[in-house]
Amino acid sequence: MKARVTVTLKNGVLDPQGKAIEGALHALDFGGVGGVRQGKVFDIELEGTDTAKARTDLQAMCEKLLANTVIENYAIELM
């Protein structure tokens, strides 16, 4: 089974990399772009077919390693 975990900064958390990307896009004449937020994506292959167990395991992975839950949110998508 395949899964995708998307991790993004929570609203209100300063995103300097997102600001740098926004500035670079403006410098490339993409003036209508604003509010860029940067994140990370993990594509994970899991053994088995039990979606409930997969979701539980993925949540544990996010809580323990993949996301800093103090400043980041995560979303899990099973494919």
C-alpha cells in the first residue's frame, strides 16, 4: 500500500523559506503570487492491506519523526 504524508507549517508560524520563494517568484515577474508557504511531502510504501493499521502507523510516524507537531500540521493520504 502507498501513502503520502504532507507536512506544512501551522498558520501563524514564520516561514522564511516560503518568503524567499515568494520574493524569487516576484523577481521572475510572477507579480500576482502572494502568501507562499513551503512544506514537505513523504511518499511511503507500507506492507499489508489493512488501511486502519496503516493510518495508525502513519500517525505514529508523523508524531514521532516526520512532523514537529508544535509548529507543523500533517495530512495523510492513502493511495
